[in-house]
Amino acid sequence: MQKKLPKKELPNFMVKLISYLDSSVKNLVPDLGLKMQTDSTYAEEILEMKFIEPEISVVDAAKSVIKLNLA
């Protein structure tokens, strides 16, 4: 059975409240309210390469799935 992805966002206070009842949620509390950002500059410098844009990557992956008859 596949789990469905959540369709709504819980308010921070509700996540904190649930964390008292569910220990697996406690790990999320320190990150509440933080905006996560990534930067590939360091990896690009070390690997001496340039990553392609995420939009192009998703389209290429979809084309590959279709080409291999996996969809």
C-alpha cells in the first residue's frame, strides 16, 4: 500500500504539539520556520562541472521514462 503525500501544511504550533505525542516529529521542531536553500557552487568548483537546470533535468527524466516504456 502506498502512502499519500500530504496536501496541506500544518501550522508550526500544531507540529510542536504533535511532537509531544510522536517522537519522530521531534526532529522537525528545530527546523520550523527556517527557509532551506541550497547552493551548488562548491560542488561545481570541486567537480569542475556545471549542473543543468532542474527544469531541464525533470523533462529529460520524463523523456527517458517514456523512451524506455516505463510509463
